[in-house]
Amino acid sequence: MKRYLTLTVLLFLCVAFAATAHSRKMRHSYKVRVKPPVFHLNGATDTISSYDLMYFAQSLIGIPYREASSDPLRGFDCSGFVSYVFKSFNADVPRSSGDYANIGREISIEDARQGDIILFKGTKSYHPHSIGHVAIVYSNEGGKLTFIHSTSGKENGVTITAMEGTYKRRFVKVVRLLRQNDIFQAQAN
């Protein structure tokens, strides 16, 4: 009988020590620092056709604007729209418009091609280079650039807009993610 009692006590102590060790680990887990996400463009951007990208993006025209959403059934904000389009082609892109400033390769607005990303200051930006709006270049022919985006403006949803007026004043830069656009640009030059 003593033997079973001793084994039971030892078993109980082992369980108690294990539970205590686990709770200590859980209690201190909040101290782990989370690093901000780093976006690495995967190989999928090498194979994305700008034509296919635009065809898909156009199919979303008319979906309403919805803040903080990347769900086509609910609506899109600007970065939600851009990330949804690219992620539909398995490209790992940011969800926040400001993070687009740190990916891809900056190109001149004159060299912008269909499928490049165009960045704008927000309507309430106080810093001259803070990104507050993001869109996808739709076309850039004859000096007339248009882009497809989700806007909270009078169109209130996914639409195609010309680079003029307030967008021209808020323009920050164009970044290239699609390797195919570099190849076409080299062939054009």
C-alpha cells in the first residue's frame, strides 16, 4: 500500500512541477518582441502577366469602398484592393499602404507600366512622404497615366482614375514588382 501511495505522490508532484513550469513559460511569453513583417517578393512576381493582373483587377470594378477590408464580399480599402489582387496571383505583398514604399524597385513615372504600383500621400498626411493611398497602374500611354484603385471619394469603390488634380499633387512614387515589366522596358529601349 505504501508503494502505491509513494507512486501516487510522485506522479502528483511531477504533474504539479510540469504545470508550474508551463505557467511560468506562458506568463513570460509577453516579453517576446515581435519584429515588424518583412516582405520578400516570391518567385510568383516573375511569372505574373500584367495583362492577367489587369483583367482580374477590372473584374472587381464597382465593389464598394470599405475601410480596413480586403474582402471582395464586403468591400476594399485601397491597400486591401491592391493586396487582394496580387495575392490572388500568389505574390506576397503588404497589407498596409505605407509598407509598399519599402518593396520593389522605384521607377520614374514616365517608365510606369501596367501592373506597377503607384503611391500617394494620404489626404490627411502631415509628413511630405507618408504614404496614405496605393493603386495599380492601369495604363501609361501618350503621357496619360491611369490607375485602378479603391477610393473613398465620389466613386466610392474600385474604379479607374486619371493621374490629374489632387492625385497629381499627392503623387509620391511608382514601384515595380513585376519582373516582366523590366523585360518589356528593356526591349522598348
